[in-house]
Amino acid sequence: QRRWVLRRTSPTTMSGTITDNPGPVSGRLDGDQLVLNYTMKGGLKAEQVLTIQPGGRTLVNRMTVRKFGMPVAHVDELITKVE
């Protein structure tokens, strides 16, 4: 289980932590998207683009992980809020 703690640092930026991640997380808000960047264990660089869908109950998570600037992993997932 992963816990995110994000705080707004300006109207368009965020910073925070992830429980299983060694370093800080930075983010920027752009319309219906939140773009998060952080370094993972082993020096892997992650970028996540979370896009809220119409209705506000679902978002698309697209994550790219890079090593030495080259993509080594990609995740596409749909996250839905349930009652």
C-alpha cells in the first residue's frame, strides 16, 4: 500500500512525498492534469501525468520511468472512485 502526501506550494505547483520513495515529489497543475516528477530507488526518474475525466470520479494515470534519460517502463491505468 502506497501513501501520497502532496501539498500545494502555489496555485499551480505541489510538493510532497510517497511512502515507498526515497526522495521528494514535485508537481504542477495544468488544467485537468497533475504532472508529478520524482526519483525512484536505483536512480530511476518517474513522470506521472494524472488526467481527471469528465464527472470527476475517474482519472487516467500515465507513467513513464527513465534510466539515463531513456524510457525503461510505461504504465497506463484508469483509477475510479467507488462509493
